[in-house]
Amino acid sequence: MSVQTIAHTEFHCADADKTAAGLCADYGFTADAPATAPDGTRTVGLRQGTIRLHLSSAADPEHPVADFVARHGDGVAVLALGCTDPRAALERAERHGARVLDRDGALIAGFGDTALRFVPLPTGEPTPEPRLLDELDHVAICLPAGRLVESVRFCEAALGFRTIFEEYIEVGEQAMDSKVVQSPSGAVTFTLIEPDTGRRPGQIDDFLAAHGGAGVQHLAFITRDITTAVRTIRARGVEFLTTPGAYFDVLAERFGETVIPVEILRDLHVLVDQDHGGQLFQIFARSTHPRRTYFLELIERQGAGTFGTANIKALYEAIKRHSSAASV
């Protein structure tokens, strides 16, 4: 009955065809044939590695898909959790206080308007080589102040997850709390973040205001070769967040030798961190969302199973710089 994987992500958007075309052109996804439901909902499936994205749009403004977009803009509406027994997983979640939204669809309330759906384990094989991306590494979710502890408890009790990492992050006068929860399989990871209201309002507050409550801030995709992925995707016109040279000046002091040479990391603006298992490399795409909320991340893991202690802060410092430059 336990959650094993994220089978797919359901993304609601204003124009499924246009969004799908952009992800295919920029990130190398392959699109399935579009399908139009009797109610006029348009859905396009995207595939790469084991990543599965279901993009939906609706012409009827009263349709739930269109309503989601009106309230939040394009974004992740449902995380489909692959289980050995979806019905048993639903019953467990309900026993531990989960609010059932659609019993027949095994859908429960998750984080704000981002719901969770229990589905059978996927049976398809990963898409063949060559590919830039392999799987979904983690989902970052922003929460209103005061909701972090209860959200962690929900994940632990209703989903059977455990907390694997936590960090208090300070960026200038702003601060936020983060906890990372993970399924027993290790294949489903949620990074949960809430603002510290005792400090100056910052990026998480901005997300919550622009998005209209809790929601998915970014999806992180694993790549086995982040340098090739970044160069390829950047050549296609995608912009990534940049990092000051001072960050890279101290890497040798912090880590000694890095798996990817520091000069390559500096040139590409790729961040590096490590845990007891090894190193990880991360970079964050500049948000193109009209509300400057949702974005994507690329991550390569070289033995690291969790997160280090500096990259989350580096990410939010980069977002702060980008937001400040955009507002000028």
C-alpha cells in the first residue's frame, strides 16, 4: 500500500499545447498525441526518462482546470503517487485525517489547491536515449507561516513519509524554515518551506501572495550530466539563475576537490553541495511564469542522497537578486 514513486504530475495551464511545445523544444520532452475530452478539456502527455507530465487546459472558464489557472496561474494541480495498493493508501490517509476530494479518483487534499492522487505503480519503461533528464528528484512546496509542522505530520502519518533533512535559512533580513520529507522507497521527496514571520517578508511571502496560497514552487529533474544538460538547454534559449563569483572562490576551501571542476561550475553557474554520501550539483531556471512563481531545477547527484547545508540559501539569494533586478 505504501507510496513508491511519483507516477505523474498533473499540470493545469492556460494552453496545454503551447506549454507542451515549449517543454519539448527547451528541455527535450516527447509529447503524446493530444486528447480532447467530451467536456472540452485538452490534455497533452509529456515523457522523458521516467518523468511523466500531464498538461491540461480548459476553454470553459467554469471548468475546475480553468478555475485553478484563474486563481494560481499555470501550475502543478495534482501529484499522482504510485502505490502498490492505491485503495489501501487512500484508506490509510483518510484514517489519519486526510480530506478526500474524490473517492473514486483516490484524490485527497494536499497543499493548498495542489492535491494528491493515489494511482497504481507505473509499468512503462523509461524513454530511450539520448535524453537530457531522467527522473523527478523532488518537489518544492511553499506553505503559509505556521503550516510547516502540521504538513510534516500529515506527510508522516497519512503518507508514511519520514523527515530526512531540515534547515533554517537566512537571506539578509528574510528567513524561512524548511523540512524535507521522503517516502520509504526514497523515490518521493517533498521539500516543505514556510516563511519566518518574525523577520522581514521575503520570497516565500511573495510566492504565497502571487500564487494565492500554498503550492508547488518548483519541480527538480535529475540529469546524469548537468554540464551537458545546462549547455544544451541554455543554447535553446532557457535562462538560468546566476551566482556571484565569490560563491565559487571558496568551493575548494569548503569541499576540496569537486567531481565537476570548479571552473566549469563557475562558467555554468552550477551550485555544488555535499552530504555524507557524496556531492550534488544544482541549477535553477529563471522563472518565466507571469506571476514569477513556478520554475524548474536541474540536479545531478554524485552519491548525495539528501541536501547539503548551503544550496537552499544560495538558491533564495539568487531568486532575491533576480527579483530585485526585475523590479528595477
